[in-house]
Amino acid sequence: NMHLCRMLKRVINKKSHSSPVKQNQLLALLSAFILWLAWPPTPLTSPILLVALVPLLLAVEHVIQSDQAKKGAKVFWLCALVFFLWNAACTYWIFNSFLSSGMPVVIAALVILLPFGTATLFMTSCFWLYYRLRRMTTKIWSYIGLICFWIGYEFLYQSWDAPFPWMNLGNGFAQSHQLVQWYEYTGVYGGTLWVLIANILIFETYKSFTSSKDIEPVKMERGGVRLLYASVLFVSIPMLISLVLYFSYQEKSNPANVVVVQPNVDPYMKYTLNPIMQIQNLIHLSDSIGQANTEYFIWPETAIPDFSNEDAIRSNINYVAIRSFLNKYKNGNVVSGIESYVLYDCAKTYTARLDTISGKYADSFNAAIQIENSADVQFYHKSKLVPGVETLPFASVLGFLKPVFAKLGGATGRYGKQERASVFYSQSGIGVAPVICYESIWGGYVADYVKQGAQFIAIMTNDGWWGNTSGKNQHLEYAKLRAIETRRWVARSANTGISAFINQRGDVVKQSQWWVSAALKEDINLNDQLTFYVQHGDYIAYAGWFGCGLFGMILFIGVFRKKKEVF
């Protein structure tokens, strides 16, 4: 807190040499910088998220207390500056994936405005609505409104037609998972709530030791001391509780030997390579470290590259090769990514397309398959599809973008899906959650697998599209949060890296290097216990969404009671 105060004072002391507008812009830039610095994969910086919004709150307060015209517009553009820079700095790798696909820079720059722009708009709107509440109610209720609006935005952004919950504030602690072991009770929304309340308390503490007019230090008052104590306790107590949970947590011994494979196939070259050779490479890597008691071999997303007919899978040449490989592993199972399709006599789903040659309708899937030492085969169809690449959001409006996204290797608007998670079960009774790539950033969705009986989590992904950027590291870090929320081991197989094993405390106990062929094995502990979060889901998000609706009604009613401000 003292370091932040000194930084704020240095910015504020420029007041005599700069205009209020420039001063507020500097505060906004300071918030954007702290948010970026705190975000994974930067090590050890996650706790500064608890003060990252303080400069922005101060800038917004300056505008509110000023006699400037069009305050609402000024608040909006200040916040837009912060959140656009933060989103761009942390998820620039999306732009990199567009360029790597051969997309022209100008087109890539325009397309990237969709995820950056929508996230910026939602985040900015939360603070603008907070400003509107300040004009018609008390500061306390306005702060509660801000918290509800923000949590409501995060919930909406993971649920609408173009979901991307990558930048939820609670995800920011993935690099410091020792400090958020209580996610097993709250999920990442507990982290979001912690960040928002801590920033508000610290902002109010700072204000209490400065004069509201000149922003100069004044004599400490009793109220300010109480706020300081409250801030310190609110920041430190969750950390202490988490550290106690971390160091006292003991896994129940229930071992299973698992192998994860990293074939290291360039995703942009994958479909030009011989698919049989790719399968043989996966088998070779698996066999190189497999042992007699290995229960599971986890292969990455779309590791089986041919589009395979699910109804005829047992005659598929790749399936036959995998069954042959498993002969030496009595209880062995292969869980792999696969691109598959199902044929219908009629259009059973809205994604089914007519095949003019066969006269049948076909649904294609980014799927997972479990193959074992029996004729039993299990499929899972990816539910959380990547907007643009695997499904086209708001298709009636954005249909013209299909050729653009097709360059990224997807089947834009064509992939089918299943509506909820489902669990693979082995012959020995082990339940595994087949989580495909993007799905691993949904805490509630992964928790649903566990609620259905999953004893460990298998993440199959292909992060090679993004290149050697921070995107692959962030994706790995977020998997640690899923381990904590569910208290399940995570076995992560990534085509080009980073593959890893993560224990029930969220520790990465073993990982591969980037862009190398590799295979890892580990004796993991299976778990049958359900955490509070698994049982109750995103209850904080639901409460925030309800509060968002209530405060939205208050603002709507207020329009008829007060003179409208020109925005």
C-alpha cells in the first residue's frame, strides 16, 4: 500500500505542471501497466492485482468531483484506454495467430478488434455505470453496483454467443496459486470479488489520508486508521487462509499411472502430413515410457487427424493400430483428440450439413475418443467451441467473416457440439474428464465433469497456433486453477507444448519444453471427494448477475427522475 501511495503521489504531484486531463490519463496508464504486470505468466506479481484499479478509481473520482462538462464521456474514454491496453498487452497472441496463418496485417488488425473491442466495451461499461450510480445514490451502493456490474459482465462474457472468459480477474492469480487455495470454495469468481473489494478499500484508505480538495497529506483520522486496518486484513487474511490450506492439504493415496504425449506437429502443416505416420509417432512416444500398469495414455487435441466416421470407427485403420498397441497394456486406455463426424438421414441438428454425394446430413466434431482393450468406444464432442475458428458467433451478422477465420484451420460455423460435459469410464472404473483446449478456462464446466464422477482431468490441447507467445503459458497456468477448484490431478497433453502434470494443490510437478517431441508419465492420485465449489458451482457469479439486474433497474428508473446528461 505504501509503495502504491508513493507512486500515486508522484503522479499527482505533477498536477501543478500538467492539466487535470493529462493527470487523469497518466493515472489510467498506471492502472493499465499494473494490470499487465500482474497478469500471468509474469511470476510473483499477482498480488498487485489488489491495487491495480486504485489509480483508475482515483482518475474517475477526479472527473466526478470536477466541474467539467460531459463527465460521463470522460469517464468512459479513460476506462476504455485502460482496458484496451490491458487486453491488448495480455492477449496479443491472438493477433499473432492471425499473422501466422498468413492473414494480411491490415485484415488481422481489423479482426482482432472484435475480441479486444468487446472486452474493452464491457469492462468500460461497468465503470461508466458506476459513475451513473454515483450521480443518484450513495458511494457505498455505487461500489456494490460496480462489483455486481463487473461480476455480471464476466458471467455474461463466458455465456454469450462469443464467449472469452480469458481475462476474468480471478484468473490473474494462476501464477500465485498458493494464495488462492480457497478457490475450492469459491472458484475464480471469488478471486474477482477479492480484487474488486480490495481495490475499493485501498482507494478509500488512500483518500482518507489526503484532502479531498488539494490531494495533500493531512493528519491521520480515526476513520482512516480503521480503513487502513480493514484493507490490511482484507488483503492478508485470504492469503493466510490459503497458505494454511496449501501446506496442510494431503492427497489421499489412490494411484494410477498416466502418460501424456506431446508429438510436436506443426499445426499449420498437420494436414499435409501422412496421418498413419502421425499415429505411429504417437504410439512410439507412448510405448517409450509406458509400463505394465499404465492406465491411461493421453494424446493431444485432434491427434487422430483423419475425419473419422464414429459409426464405423472399429474398422478405421487408426483405431485398429491403437487397439493393437494396447494389447500389451492390460488396463490401458488411450484418450485422444480426434476430428469425427456422424451421418443422419435428416437434419437432426442446426449444424448438420447436407452431403450431396451420399444424400445424408453430416455433423462434424472436434472430439475426444477413448479406446480400450475391448470393443467399447466412447466419444465426447467439444462443447465450448472457439468463436470464429470452430463456430461463428452471431452468424446472421458476421457471416461475411467465414473465409477469414477459415485460414486459422477451423471449420467455421460447421462444428457440432454436445450441450454438457460427459465422463469417460475405463473398464477398471476410473472416471476421466476429457477437456478439449479452450474448455479448460471454464471452471464451472470442468466442475460439471467432476460432479458426474471424473476422478482426474485430461486436458487435450493444441497451442501451436499462437507460436512461442505468452498465450501457451497462460493456458497452462489456468489449468492449475481447475486443479484447485476440483482437487483433481490434471494430465495435460499439448501438441507442441506445454504438456504437464498438475497435482491437487495446483503445483506443476512435471512439464515438457515448448516445441519438442516428448512423453511424460506420473503416478497420480485419483479423488472421489467433491469440493464445495463443485457442488455449488458459480454461485458468486449468479449473485452478481442478480445484483447487476437490480442496479440496472435502479438506473433505468433514475432516467425518469433526473435530467438526462448529454453523453
